[in-house]
Amino acid sequence: MPTAPYRLESVWFEATDDYGFDLTLFNLSDKPISGFRLAYSALTRTVPGHRVENGEQTKKLANYHEFAPPEGLTLVPGESWNLRITGLTRHAQHVNDGPGGAHLLFDDGSSAEVECADLILSGGLSTRAEPLLPQGTPQMGAALVPWPNEIALEGKAKTPVALFAANGATREDMAAISAVTSLAKRVFPLDTQPFALVRAPSGLPLHLEADSGLAAVGYRIAIEKDKVTLAYGDAQGRHYGLVTLAQLLHGARDDDDGFVWPETGTIVDAPRYEWRGSHLDVSRQFYSIESVTRFVDLLAWHKMNIFHWHLTDDEAWRLEIKAYPELIETGSKRGAHEKMVPQQGSPATTYEGHYTQDQVRALVAHAAAIHVDVVPEIDIPGHCNAVLYSLPHLRDPEEDTSEAYLPVQGYPNNALNPGMEETYEFLEKVLAEVVDLFPSHYIHLGGDEVAEGAWLQSPRARGLMQREGLPGTPELQAYLLNRAQEILKKHGRALAGWDEMSHGGGVNPEGALMMAWQKGEVGPALAGMGYDVIMTPGEAYYLDMAQADDWQESGASWAGTVPPHTTYHFEAAADFGPELIGKLKGVQACIWSESIRSRDRFNRTVFPRLSAIAEAGWTQSAAKDWQRFSANTRLMPAL
Ligand code: ACM
């Protein structure tokens, strides 16, 4: 796309008693413009009572804002219009807190994109962070992430060209070798392949053997001068052992960094936690199925075994549901000429994307072959703005919306109504298709961030409160989620959700899995209520948090600044006493995509923190080492 002939410059100013945006729109075209409004989305939003100098806000919906210039303004070529906006939700802290996706809306109904400059900090330096990792120190020359639980390697041998299947390998062993060879080639296409099924000159024979004495998903590697033996508990253990060997070879081929192929040694290994996951938000920003597939490969390379696919949110619904084509026709699109306005930096032209059921089945099969379970999330009852735009019959027609309830992210009246039977019909139909597509034991149904006071102006919800004796919003939410849990149970599946699912009486803890995200302390509290728990606290495992305070380090800040060191040193089990520790099932990264608007930004913010969480999920805390991790994580791939 050529550079648009309009440009929006943004400056963040902080005075003693005020702060806000100084915006200047430049007309760089060769024609005068008049009769227009300026639109953009920004995470730093206006609040009621805000002020606009030299203009007026004409519309706002969550991140989306529109401003009109003073009556009759014409911008001739080369001229600019300056407006100052104060009265915002919070102070900007990083470059990404400014306007994005700016465009002009003309009175004739047409629109034009506007180039958006970085948000400049008035009177401050726009610095980038110091390096976030030390150089680090490898140990035993082993380029491994996550680090194995027992390892003793010695010496430095000539790196074998490949490890080849020894005589007598079974079909299953050869298929497992083939799967990890292909994984390695997808992750590092330019690398020599780690394994071969035929005898490779200057290679080493690889003997595989089942060993029922090992932990089911565990493995043991013995490296000798003339052969390698991989013993495994089950197919998953065999896979992890092969990934370990592939990582060792990858490092050894790059021996300038102190990584080697050992002469001899043993590794005895099994994961610390059964759930080693990463979530990915594909609603705010869309990720192509190819990118999602590569992301799953990256998880497998880290021996992570759960891909939590956050498929729906206020900004878009991304999963094809045959019963409701509207969810894609309306709910997967944002744009100046769509039902849903641009948000989170998306442009005036239609920004859309969804996954067909065929694509989903292929991804699930791809993931299963490399021992990754795909856990879908359908986020209800909050975060349903896109659903309610697509299916307006799910709203109570008699709800008084003059005083909208507003959740933290600003989408008014965005929650599925527990008092409407249509809600449960919707859930029945959607979940029937979801369980058909996803074989995972858990289906994640969100449960987060329902606005205080939600549904209280809805006569249908009021009726339900009276019939069931429900005092307020949290109990209405719990009523809905319990019914959803019953639907999943009927399909033989279990409910997973964010920690607020425990509010208002909660759901049935039997078999339910909660993700502790708001802060670390929530985890043990959930375990005390009887839930199984995954630790994914914002202050350590939310990878959208900025990694340093520097202006140019983009990301969110509500859970603090989260450098890789903080993520690495977070100990998920710290506050679980002996009576609760059995409820802690694992750890998970969360990749919320509001501020992740490019692949460069994705890689900058996700790595190496994802690798740190992979190591927390796999490696016992006594075997962790920050300096070694810092050296080894440099060899991990990016998206
Ligand atoms: C969340 O971050 N809303 C789970």
C-alpha cells in the first residue's frame, strides 16, 4: 500500500495538573479537504467529562474515537489541524498508547486511511530498553530449553551429521523420528536435519526402547561414543526425548557459542507439570492459520503441550460455526463500513479473518502429532460484543440501555444475558460444534471481566433473579456458567475458565480448571475452593506486559513491568501449601494481542519470556539457572 496522503502526529504531554494527547492532522494531498471527521483507536481512551480543544468528540466505542474539527474547517494542501484531548482513562506509558488505525470519514460516506506516527513523549526521551538478558553461560555445552531434570554430559565430540534409526526400529519409532525431523525442519528450515531413517555417513545410530520403569511421559538418553540410546515411558516421552536430541544437535552445529555434542553422558527427564501451556488472542489481532500452525510448532519445540486458542472476544469472533454464519459475516470484521467499527489499530478498510472448520481440524491434527492439545476458548458471558452485534436477538429487547453497564475495556452491554433462554440455545449449538472440532478434555469458556451491574436493567434477567433467588450480577453469571458446564458435561467434557468463574457461588469444582490471572495469590485461593488451578498471573506470565519502563518498549502496564528475569524467577508453587499443591496442574503464558501489531513486536514481546515459562513448566525449581537459560534461549526460534 502506498503511504496515505494524510498523516496524524501524536504527542503525549504531561503538565502539573493535566495530561493528554496533542494531535495534528496533516493534509499532504494535493487537494483541500473539508467536511470530515478524524477517527482512530487508542488504548488510552477518553472518559466522560473529557475536553477537546479545537474540535469535538462525535462518537466513542471502547477504543474507537471520532472527532470533528471546528465548523467549516478546510485544510488546504500542506495545512494541518491541531487538537488537544484531555480527560483520558490513564497516563500513557509507552509508545503504543497513542492513536492507531486513524482514518478520515467524509460527509459523503467515504473514508481514507491516515498514516499514524509514533506517540512522542513531550519533554522526555523515547528510549529503548537496555538489553534484557545477560550474555549468560552455557552448561555442559547443552543447548536445551527447557533444561532437563537430571543431566550429566561430558566432553566434546565431533557433531554427528545425523542420528539415524538403528536396525530393528519399529514402525512407531520411525514415525516418531520422522515427526520430530519434520518439526525441526519447519522450525529451522535452513538447518541440517537432526535424524535420518537410513544410515547417515558420519552419523550415530539411535536405538529406541520402551521402558516401563520410566515415568509415562519421561525419557532417558544415554550418549556413547558410537551410539545413542533413547528409552521412553510412552509415545509422548519418546517425542520429548527426540526433541531434546534435536535441540542438542541444533546447538552443537553452532559451536561458536560454546554448545557442543558431548562424548558421553546421560539425561533422565520428565516434566514438572502436566499443563505447560500458551494462550494466543486471535481476536484483537488476527493471526493467519499458517502463523498459528507455526506457533504450535514453537510450543512443541519448547516441550509445551497446551495451545489455548482464544478464539472470541469483543473485537471479533474467529471460529466458523455452521449454525450461525452471522458470527463470521458480521462478527469477524471491523471497518469504517462494517457493522463493527475499527478497534485496536485496525484500519478503515475491512479488517477480517476467521478459521474455517476444515482449517481447525487440520490444526488440531497437526498439533496432536507433535503432542500439543488444542484447548479452544469461547469467552462468555462477558467479552461478547462481537456475538451481540452478530446476533442481536440474544439481547433482551426490553433492557434499558440508557445507562449502559461498562466493563473495564469499555464495550457497553457486552455480556450474554443469563435471563434469556435464547442464550442457552446459542450455547447448545455452538458448543456442539466446538466439541466436534476439538477433542480436548477441557473447553475454556472465559468467565472474565463481566461488568459490575451487568444485566440489572434487563427485565428478563430480573425475572431470573426473582425466580432463582439470585441477588446480583455475580450470581447471574454463576447461574449461566453452571448451565454451560452442564452442557459440556453432557458431551463428556470439562470446563476451564478464568478465575472470576469462581465468583457468585462459582461453578461445580468437580473436574473444573481455573486460570489464576489477576495476581498470584488467586491461585491458592482457587485451590482452597476445590478447583484445579493453572497459574497464569499477569505480573509474570502475561506476555503483553511491557518488559521495561522505557517509552519505546511497547506493551501494557496494568500488572506492572515484566522483564524476562521476573518471568523466569516467578515460582508458581510458592504459595500453595502441602494440602493444596496437588491442585496446581501447571503454568501458562498468555499472549493478549491488543498492542502486538506486527510480527517484530510479537517476537520482541513473546521471546524469551515464553521460553522462561516453558522452563517453569518442565524443570524443577532447583534445576533452574538464569545465566544458563539466558545463554540457551538465544538458540530458540521465533515466529
Ligand atoms: C483476562 O485477562 N481478562 C483473563
